[in-house]
Amino acid sequence: MPKKNTNYPQLRAKMALLGYTSEELSWEAGLSSQSLCCRLSGCTDWRLDEIYRVCRVLEIPPAEIPAYFPPGQLRPGAGRWKS
């Protein structure tokens, strides 16, 4: 699968606004640093539970998720957000 052309600029801006490094966010959201890095770089699809955990930490309301995680589609049965 080719690398996706996204680096989640709004999500990174929200992290910076709240003073989170990727390592701190990964810890608070229960992800490994490597997992978060792979998702922020677009190499790995986000799982929905990961999106919700990151949104909880960064206080992103559900209605604003598409602004931070540009929508694509969900893989049927996989629970993954394809951006």
C-alpha cells in the first residue's frame, strides 16, 4: 500500500496548542509512541477506538472528528478509519 499524503495538520496543531508531544499523547491515549508516529505519518490506518482515545485526551468533540481525521471510509468489519 502506498504511503498516504497526510500528516494530520489540524491534529498536530491541537497537540501543540495543548502542549502535547507525540510521546506524551501516545502515553495518555494508551498507544505506543511508534503506533502514534505511524498513524500521524499516514503509514497506518487509525482504528476507531484510537481516534476516540486521542479525541478524549485532546478534548475534541465527536462532531469535530472529521476536521482532525479527514474522512475516507471504514474498511468493512475492520473498524479502521481510512484517511
